[in-house]
Amino acid sequence: MVLLKIICFLRDGEGNPLPNKKILFFHSFDGKNFSLFDEKITDENGTCETSYEFNKYGTVWFKCVFEGDEVYDRCEAVASYTRQYMQILVDMITLIISLMIPITILMIVLVLIKKFT
């Protein structure tokens, strides 16, 4: 098993953090059909994170989505992680010695543009 930590940074077009915004976290095993697995609220730094246990080999895709609000448009970011067969053997040894270090996937991609009304 690999514990993945997925971090999402939500910023406006000028790079300012956007706090108190809901982020939806999805996963997919084919890169096309995504399923919701968590949702979080950004902190004062416009950041939120979740974790995901991946116990297969192959590729898993992650998508974080901000659905938009009265000021900002919807946006999303996609990242992937590939776990190869040899890594499963390494993970088994890691479990035996009880060393669990999460792998971090940074999704620094949500840059929003204000809606013009």
C-alpha cells in the first residue's frame, strides 16, 4: 500500500490565496471516469489536502475541482501517480518494517480569473 497525500493550492489570477472555498477531490483508474472521494475547505493560505491509499499497481489519476462561486469561475487540475510492480515488493518490505512515509502529489494549478459582471 502507498499512502498518497494530495495537496491543492487555490489562487486567484494575481496569485493571492482563496480561503474558505470548497474543493472536490476525484480519482480515476482510466483517466476519463472520475469518482468523488473527498471534499475539503481551503484554509487561510488557500490550501487543502487529503490522502488516498493506493494498493494496486498501475496509474491512478486525481482531479481537484473548484466549482466556482459568485466571484470566481470553475476550474480544475489533474495529476497522476504510477505505481509499478517492482514498487509493490518494496512497499511490502516497507510495511514489514512499519515505515509509512506518504508520497505527496502537489496540485498547484488552480489559478482563477474573476468573473466580470
